[in-house]
Amino acid sequence: MKLGVLSDTHKHIVNLSNAVRQLKEIGVDKFIHLGDDYTDIDEIGERDALCVPGIFSDAYQNKNIRNRIVENFAGWRFLLTHTLTSHHNDLPDDLRPESLIDTQQIHVVLYGHTHVPEIREERGVIFFNPGHLKNEDKRGFPPTFGHLELTIDKMLARIYRLRDYSILIEAKFRKR
């Protein structure tokens, strides 16, 4: 299974379109948007995406919209969240990332918010942040997006630079 992972598009529709086009060329099966203007993906006509809102979005306070999602892909349990930790804007019934991570109820955390691309493993949990798709960012990172290739026991994780689609970060993992 192949996943395209996007975050923090902040209305940069052209950049999002370019990232989605590249991910389609790779042959992704599903798109995931991790918030901050997650409805941008609807604007480019991509209706089959799994999305969570950013913490400052009006949707984040809507009890009918899940702020965090646990989903299985190819036998891996994923947490989809905008923030890596709980936030004061969370609703009372929102999943708590710290709890899911500490008890290892998940294999992978997909998150955004920081605009910093990252792939790492800590205590058996994989953390993946695809970065952002803004033209410029005060933290100094270029626009990036992510791609995951999954089998039942292996994962290839990549973060690409939007500018030239070159790989910024790559890592391989085995399920524990």
C-alpha cells in the first residue's frame, strides 16, 4: 500500500496540486492531510482523502469532525493528528497522543503543525511529519510532502522537496 502524506498547506493550492500530481505518479492508494487548511485538498478535486483539522481551525471545535484518527493500513496502526501532543484546544473526548504512544497502541504517528519535516523512531513508534507546502516558512525548511510504502512488516518512508521532487529524508522500518 502507498500513502501520500500532506500537511500545513495554508491555501498554497498550486504547491498542493504539484505535490498531489507527483504522488499520483508514484501511484499512491490514499491521500492523508494532517491539517491546517485540510479543505485545500477538496479544492483541487481530491475527494478520497483522510483528513484531520488543524488545532486553530473552526472544524477542530466541531464534535462531528474527528480531530485525531486511528486507522489501519496494511496491518500497521496509525495515529493521524495535527499535533504530536495534546493541545488546550482539544475537545474532552479527543484521543490523547501521549497515551497512545506510551502504551504503544500504535505503530506510526503522522503529524504536522511544526512545519519541520521529520522521520524518526522512538521506543518502537515511528514519527513522521511531512513538513509544509507554503512557499516560504519562518523555520527555514522548503516546501515538502511525504510518501509511505507499506507491506505487512516493512515500511519505506520518504519526504520529498517540492522544488525538484528530490528525496530530503528517507528511512526504512520493520514492524516490531
